[in-house]
Amino acid sequence: MADWTKQLAWLTPENPRNPYSVEVLDCRLAAAELSRSIERQTNSDATVSLGDFAGAQPVEYALADGITSSCSISLPSTREQLEALKRSSIGPEHRWCLVASEDRIYVRRRWTGQTVHIAEFTLANEILCVQRVTSDRHFAHNNPQYAIAELDFLLASYLARQVAAFPIPPNLTRKDAVKIALSGWKTHGPLAAFARFV
């Protein structure tokens, strides 16, 4: 097994291995190795059943302690893609379950069913626009910019099917590369390929 901690690398926008226009931390090997290390656990029948149960819980509730932010997130989408969101985020390796209901997308932790973000959206001419998000204050590090960046990352990953860079929590710095990779994998699982500052 490769030592992923020695493979973490900050990539400038000019680096040919960086698919983004901002500096990112390359966490691909970390996400792959960490995912392999628990593959047996996440594939167990009990764990899959727990995740499916949590993802199936009702979503008609608000957040206990939320912060609301205005935002401007737009991406191509159709009503069919929105309805398929839940099915696309229920694999045992996924940390999130996204469910669209009327004019809201509920972003929930897959294994616990806890709602983390509620995005209010409009859909017109196959463009989804999110202009407001309410987020769990604790999960969003009490930081509206982080909450918006995480929602943007999750929508790009699950709805647009893009390899997106996850936002780095506000308490971490460049010297915390290993903590960033671990935090990203714990929060986003195999989607945690690249990290970026908000």
C-alpha cells in the first residue's frame, strides 16, 4: 500500500495535473487508499442497510440551528436529473444523500439522515439556479462562504457529475495537508479528489 501522506501535493493553476483555475491540493491517492482501507466495512450488509434506512427517512424538517446565505449557483439540469439525485447518491461509498422536493434540494448525511443543507432553487430552460441555502451551523463551521462552497461542490459532483474540488474547512491552512485530506475523505469519501480554499 502506498503512503498517501507523502503523495499529497499542492498544484498551481499552471500545473498540467491541475484541472482547475485555482491552486488545489491533490488528494486522489489519499481518497483511493482510505476508501480501500475500509472497503470491507462499507460493503457489509449491516452498513449498507443502515445507510439505506437513513437515506429513506422523511425530509420535511428544518434545521435546528441554521445559517441562511444568499448565493448564485447555476448548472445545467433537468427535472429528471433532479428526481434521480437520490438514486445517484445511495451507493455504500457515498457520504451524502441528495433529495429534490418541489423547489428545494435537501442535502443529508447518508448514514445518519441528518440534513446539512437546504437549497432553494428554480429550474428554467434546463438551468438550475440556487439563490439561497440554509445550512447546519456546526457542519458549515459557522461560515456562510464554506456552506455555499460545499453546496456548490456537492451539486457539481452529484447533479452535474463533475470532478469538483471540495472546500477546505476554514480552520485549516496549507501546512495541514494531511488533515485536509483526512477531513475531505471523512466528509466526502471517494469524491475528495482535490481540495481548494474558499
